[in-house]
Amino acid sequence: MGKHGKTIRFLGLEWSIAAFIVFILGIIGFIVGLLLIFFFSPIELDFLGVIISISGLITSLTAASRMQLET
């Protein structure tokens, strides 16, 4: 157990449960955005997929970089 309470060991780091959940939700958002881009043809859904993909990627990378700074 680390200084932040319960932790999870993932990718060689000790993640707090909250940061791990944010990271996983970011990855899921990225995948959902890619699915919108690839499987739906209207251009509006493509733009929505790009926005969801980018925001999911930024969310997960932010969570990962915060974990790097805390350790």
C-alpha cells in the first residue's frame, strides 16, 4: 500500500485506483471514437469520433503522466 491508499500495479507503476480508472476510461473513449470513425459514414459522426478519440487519448496520457510525476 502506497501513500495514496490502495494501489494497483500496472505497466510497471503503482497506480492509485482513481488514476487507473481515469486511464482505462480514456483508453475506452479512444476506442469508442475510433469505432465511430470506422463504422459510421456520416461526416458528423466522423467528426464526433475524432473529438472523442482525441479527448480519450489526452485523458489517458494525462493520467499516465501524472502517475510518472507522483512516483
